[in-house]
Amino acid sequence: MKELTRGVLRFETEIYPKRKEFFDKLIARQFPRALFITCSDSRVVPNDMTDSDAGDLFTIRNAGNIIPPYGELMGGVSATIEYAVMALGVKNIIVCGHTHCGAMDAVLHPEKVTSMPIVKVWLNHAESARRVTAGYKDLTEEQKARTMVEENVLAQLEHLRTHPSVAAALSTGDMNLFGWVFEIENGHVLSYDADQGAFVPLSEEHIPNATPRRRRRIL
């Protein structure tokens, strides 16, 4: 804790005073650019990954970047999604998984969490991703782990669409969804491209989008 305490003191005495004008602008209201839903893993740092600042990301973090389907668990994840969309007017939601994810490893190898009943129940929300991954034959353990991470991002995006606030915004074209995988081993981020059906590199020329096609209005 000494290192963390020193960090707090440096922030209070050096960093905050230099940026007080910036933080003063955030006092009245926040205008986040995106809702960022990711794993609690300490190696995943959303603001570093996106080179963003305080006030840019409204964040949800939990084991396995899980989003329970609407109505199944009316807890903090559901409340935060609803608040982000309806109160803050967030138009972009990113679901970000990462390689070497302990939660996804536990989904593939449930014996590792037999002594953690709450974790085991929580990870049931990734069951559809596990079954899809199991359907891919002849994968190495490394390939299976990577596939599980990707399929879980897609599964959680499906769960996200069951939330009324998100579904309503999608129906009017006011919401964009993104599925990312952060590669810890090289610092790269891949994004799911719904048109290609694959995770592809990001670029300024092409920002892959996981938003489903907008439904045609019936007049």
C-alpha cells in the first residue's frame, strides 16, 4: 500500500493542481464518449488503452466483462447500462475482452473455481460462448482460449441488446456497439466487424462496428 499511497499524494500535490482548470470543468457534469465494459483484470487499463482522459469513459468492470441478460440479474451492471444510455446519453458502447483472461480460462475449466461458488455462478453468463467454442473441433489449448475470449465478447454483446434502453437506441439508429479484444502480449486491439464476421485491426480509415443492421420501420 505504500506505493499506492505515494501515488495518491503525488496526485494531490502535483498532478491535480496543474490540471485544476480541467477538473473544474468536470464538476458540473460528465460527457463520456463511450460506455466501456471490460474485465476487472489489473492488466487492462481502459484509459491507457484508448489514450483517453478523465471524463471520457463511463466504465463497468467485472470478472469476464460479463453482461447478464436483462431481467435475469437486476444489479449494478444493468443499472449502469441504463444510466449511461438514458441519463448520460452515451451513444457508443464497447465490450472489451482480453487475452490470457483468467475468467475465460475458468469457464473452460470449471474445476478451477469449485471452491468459489459465487464466481462459478457468475461465469454461467458465458455458457453460450463456451458451447460455441466447444463446437470448434481440433483446436489447440491456446486456440481454444483465444476463441473463448472472442466468443464471450460476442455473447455479451447479444446480452447487451436485451436491455431495453439499448434496444430502443439501436432501433432508432442512435447507438453503436463495438466488440474489442485487447491482446496483452503485444498491446494490439482487435475489433469485431459485423460485416466480415471477424475480429480485425482498428484503423482511422476503418472503425469496425458490431452494431446489428437497423430494423426497417413498419409504418
